[in-house]
Amino acid sequence: MSGAQLKWRRKRLDWTQTEMAKATGVTRNTIARWERDEMRITKAMSILIETVYQAAMKEKTQKGGK
């Protein structure tokens, strides 16, 4: 997963970097560095991010969000 892909997912959820960090168990600074492609997102973390994203989108959809 690239930094741009992470940022796109985060923005689709209307989350701040802090909210994404809390959901994935990392710091806000790590999210920022990933989004700027200063650090590589590991395969395991990519899977976790996608899982969190899918669950949050499902919840958002069920609550009537887009």
C-alpha cells in the first residue's frame, strides 16, 4: 500500500491522522510519514489498515453515511 492509498482511505472515512493512528495502533507521526512515503508500510500493516478501513466503511454505511 502506498502513502497515497492510505491517505485516500483515511479521507474516505473522514478521519484525522490521529483517528487513523488510534485505529491501527501506531502514532500520528507514523501515519504522516507513511502518507508522505517517508516510511514503507509493511505487508502486515497494509492488511490491518485495509481491515480497519473495510470495517469502518461498513459501519459508516450502516449509519447512513456515504
